[in-house]
Amino acid sequence: MKKFLIIIIVLLVILALGQSIYYKLNETKNTSPYIDSIEETAQQSLYIIGMSDIYDKCNPKIQFEDLQKRFYSFINVNLPEIFKNIYNKNIQEIKQYYEENIDKINAMYIYQEEDFVSIAKQLQNIYNNQNEIVNIENYEIDTNSIMVVQNNLIGFDTIFYYDNNTTLKVKFILSESTENMMIASASDLDKVFEYYTGDVKKSDFLSKLESLISNVTTIRENSTLRTENEKIQYYDLNKDELNNIGIYSAEYYITITNQVNAMKWRYQDISYINFEVENDIVADENNFNFKVKLFYSYDSEIELIVKLKMNNKNEPDICFSGVIKEAN
């Protein structure tokens, strides 16, 4: 009987040790949730409308099935990972995050800081309300954009449609000679900057736009019920502060205050939603102009003219004015 009890005790000890080793291995395996999530989805695939046109028009080295898997990982792993880490960050903080996590971001096939910033800003525009559940409704490849761009590289734009009437636009770049891939931003802002030949970066513009947006309430408080002469005086007394947010003349200040004060401020919870870039470019040798709309709750909006410096060194890099509304 005693011998039997000893055998039972030994078996229980072996079982306990085995369980301990098993859980220890599992703990080691799960030390990197991001890598695990990629491994778990590695075999998942996704067909995007227009995908077969890529192989009809061009000859990418990557296999059709492997490209489907990369689409799946980008949508279901990479985009949520990016948004989780940038949703409440400003442009400078997004750039810092890129610098500190460059290897992880490169593993997502995003290799340029400006592209990462632009994709991050698109995501912030889409998920503008943290209390709202937003989902992707559909996605498609813009088949008209499929082309061999240079050095056997194949580029095409892919559009993701969300159920709050927003979109995310990115450019996938494949190779005819290797299975390498690169992802760049292809937003409306990116399209505008394709025509811009000056020195201002997209991230610099986005940072300046953030500054203006964060000061809209202050602009309203300092301009409401004031005459034009009082606004001119206010600009002269606060020129440096207004220059810092991209307003460089009393005339431009007045055009912006007119739009700000026309918003529906009677609703105490009026709040900023997102912005939209309009492909309405006017350019000359000194300036490059396009329009941006800022959207607020209660159907309020501000329509801006953005002026970027071209070659004239005396001009400010980035300047905002308000679109002059015609009287009804």
C-alpha cells in the first residue's frame, strides 16, 4: 500500500511539472501580441474588387494568393495597430512615434515618414468620434490607376469605404522582379501635393492646420460682435500669435472670422469633426493655392484657402484665409 502511494505522489509531481513547463512556454510565446496577431492572420486572405485587373494589365512577381494575404493583414492587423497608437496624437507626436517604431512600421510595408503621417491623419479623420463605432463597408482598387510607374514598379490606388461616409486611400506599389511591396498614402491631400513643387512638406501643412483648428474657439471669442476696424486693430496687436497659426494679414483674419462667427455656436456642444481637401488648385510662380473645408457638428463648416510658398523667399511658408461667401 505504501509503495502504491509513493507511485501516485511521483505521478502527481511529474504532472505538476509538466503543466508548469507548458504554461511557461505559452507565456514566452505570447510576449509579443503584435507578432502573434500577424502570425494568426498570415493564412487569411482577402480579395479586393479590381484585383484581377492588376494581373491582367501588369506582371507582378508576387503571387495572387500572397497579395490577398497582405491585403488582409494590412486591413485587419496593420490599420488597427496604427490607429491604436496615434488616435490622440498631433502631427509632431505621430512623427516621433514613427521614428521610435520605424522597424515595426517598415514591416507593414510603409517606408516613408510622410506616408505614415498622412495615413495616420486619414485614420484620425475617419475615426473622429471615439464613442462612434465605425466599420469598413467596402474596398476596391481604382483600376484606372493601375500602371507601371518606373523601373518595373507597378502602382495602383486602393480605396476603403467606411460606414460614416469617409474613405481611406492608399497606393500599393509592387515589383515585376521581386516580391517586395511598398504602401504609400494616396489621399486627396497627397494628390494635391503631387502638383506642388515647393519646399513645404505635407506634415508641415497638417501641423499648421492643426494649430488653426485648435484655435478656432479662441478666434471666435476674440472676434464676435467686433467691427472690421476692431478686428484690424486686434490683428495688429496680436500679429505674432496669429502668424503662428497661419494668418498673415488683417484681411485674411477678417475673412476667417466671418466664417467662424457664422457657425452654429448656439449649440454649446458644437465640435470639430474632420477636414476635406478640395482638388481646386490655383498656382503661379510665387504661390500654390487650394481649398480645405473644416467640418463641425450641426452642419457648420469653415472653408479655407491654403496658400503654400513656391519660390518667393519673402512669402510665408503656409498661409490661411477664408473663402469669401457671396451675399444671398
